[in-house]
Amino acid sequence: MYNTNVFYSDSCAELFGALAKAQGMMGRAFKDANNPAFRTKYTSLASVLEAILPAYNASGLCVLQHPVLAEDVIHMTTLITHESGQWMKSICSMPVSGKKDAHAVGSAISYLRRYTLASICGVIQSDDDGNDASGAASSSPSPVLAFTPRAAPPAARQMTDAEIAEAIAPIELDALKLYCEAHNKPAPADMPAHQQAQMLSWLKTVGAATIEQFLSQRLASLASHAAPIEAEEPKTRRARKSGGEA
């Protein structure tokens, strides 16, 4: 990667305050994907986003990324904005090596997104399959292996329904299951251990309010569908009575 440029809005006081708040809430990005060519695990873009977005959105921050391909080089602009209108952005570029097909371009874009996001936002992540974008395996060890986090890492064992219910109280487990089902996510007890850990971290930040809003909207929707049915029942009974008298 090369040619990195960083730009800021005229004022950044509120932006930097929100960034500090968000970093205090962020969890880890876990190695949740496999690189079959080298039999290694790496941190996917989805895992990086899951570690960042809940804390950022709760702090009034938004992340945008814009890739551009020009002369076999990917240029990635990463923009972080605050609800105050303050912003910062960086532009990072890297060549697309080997065959310039859709897979190579997509791999380079994904690689740039993961590494620029993790770097800018301060996410703890493991080394990944950068060889897919560069054409060669990285020979440098992952810096995460030498990092000792202040907090204990999430439990590697999958939690049961009873354990999840105890961990998320006072949120109802049934409410969480409904939310997961409505958003095409696996049931909480069926999630891998690292996803359960991310879910618990999300619930401690914006998740509880999100589920409360989801339940309110669901109840309102059910009520709006029930009202026409209740209004129709007297008409139906009158029509049957009239038909019977005839």
C-alpha cells in the first residue's frame, strides 16, 4: 500500500471526542474466516465492521468508504463523519497484481477496506489473507499475537439459552430471538462463541435500545392489522343475521 493522504474538517473537537468515546466501547474483531490456501484463519471485513459500527453509531459517527479503480490501482477513500458535520478522511492506494479480473479487484477492495478501517478506528485484529490481493503470503508475524488485552477475551465456549438469558437480563431472551429471526440471524444459542460475544457487547451499547424499538414497532404493526379485523366482525355478524332472516 502507498500514497496515503489524510484530511480533516476545519474543526474536529466534537469529532475527536466522539472517536474517544467510541473506541472505549469497541470490541475485538475476531478471526472468523478461513484461507484454505494457507490453512489459516483471518479477520473478515464483516467482523471488523461488527466491532466498529455499533460503538460508532452510538457515538454519532458514520463510516463511508469509496473505492476507485484507475490504471490497475485501487484508490480507497475512507471518510469518518460526526453528526456535528465534522469529518476526517484518508486516501490509501494499492496496485492490483496478477490477473485483473473481478475477483482480483474485489479482493483488493476488501483487503483495503479491512486494513484501513482497522487502522483508522484502532480495531484489534489478526493477520489475514492479504496474499489474495498481493499475490504472495505475508511473511511478517501478526502483531496481535504479542498484544495482551486489558480485558479478558470472550469465552470460547458456546453459551446456552439459560446462560444467554442471565447475561442479557433485563432484556427478554424471547425478544432477542424474535429480533434475530426478523433479521435472518441465527438463534442466540446457535451462534458461534465469538458472535455471541459480539452480540453481548452490542447489547451493552446500542442493542438494548434497538430491540426495544423493534418490539414497539412490531406491537404497533400487529395492532394496526388487528384493528380492521375487529371493525369488520360486527358487519359480518349483521350480514349473516340478515341472510338468515331472508
